Amino acid sequence: MSPTRPTDIVRWRRIFAKATGARVLLPEYRLAPEHPFPSQLDDAVRAYQWILGQGLGADRIATAGDSAGGNLAISTVLKLRESGQPLPTAIVGFSPWLDMEHLGKTLETNAETDALVSREVVEMMSTMLLGEGSPTDPLANPLHADLAGLPPLLVIAGGSETLLNDSERLADRAVAAGVEAELSTYSGQQHVFTFMAGRAAEADTAIAEAGAWLRTRLGLS
């Protein structure tokens, strides 16, 4: 969901890894529309199982992602819970794209302030992702999932992005389900503003916040 150059994406994720002080696995999961949902989810689950197979305990693993990857960071844990597998110790979502029904109020109220994502964009993207799938499938749209029992969750979003309400509703539903959940909103920032890591103070601050939060949950100094 981003026109940002691949080198920029890799750069900011390296900065995030450094802020966390942890090794990072970036799985090359299959992409839609050639491979519609749940291909991406299946690949992410296999990547997690591979990590466990290397002898690392689930309490030393966290999932994290931005935009569609933020959705995947959450839905992977939901799928793991569904199959009775050990869950990671934490989840971080940066500007997660969750709502496949396009019901978020900020799609309208922030339409003039988000230069990257519009209603038309997410309608097209959800069609490409879902194929014949349902927009209310809890593993495709975590806003329809039972979030009870999920590990601690941190959501970071831009105050001016059209998908802000996705993050707001997720955090509210997680807290209502008894999950330790935090929403951190950065005023004036757009969708996946963390891509500006190393170039914008707001992005650097957000990544430092996420890194510090994760270090505590992963038991890192």
C-alpha cells in the first residue's frame, strides 16, 4: 500500500530493529492479486513456525508490521491462537490497514489530509487482496475478531491519516477484550509516516517509542 521505494522500506525497518535491539526476520510472503488471501497469512504462520523450530521460545518473539503488514502482524497471532500454537509475546502495528468494509469515519474526515491513502485506494486494494473472500472474515479483517487472549498490543498511527479509525477501533476493541493495548497517535502525520525514519523527528520518535515498548516485553536491556 505504499509507493515508497523498497530501499526506504528496508532502511526504516533496520532503524526499527536497531531501536528494539533484536534480530528481525522479514518474510517474503506471497502477494495479491496473484495470490489472494489467505496466502499471505499462511506464509507468515510458516515463518513463525520456522523461528520456533530454531529453538527460540515464543516469549522471545514479537510480530510487527506497517499498513497491510500491520494487519498481518495481528492476523498471524489470531491464526496461531486458532490452531493452539504458542503466541508471541507482543504485537506492534504501524498504521495498520484492517477494515475491509471501509467503514472508518476518518476515510472521510481525513480525506483532505492524507496524500497516500483514499477510499478508492482501499476499495481497490481490498478487492485485490480478498479475491472471493469475505470482507468480514476475522483473519482478513481483525476488527471482526475475538481479540481476547492476545498478547500486549501497541498501535502507532498518524493523526491525519485516513486509516486512523482502524487503529482507534482496534485499540478500543482490544481493551474491551481484556488485552493490554495502547494507541499512540502522532498529530499531523500521514499513513505509514514511520517510513520517514532518519528524515523526520516524528518518525524517529515513534520508532524509538515502539523499540522501547518492545524491549520491555522481550526482556531486552
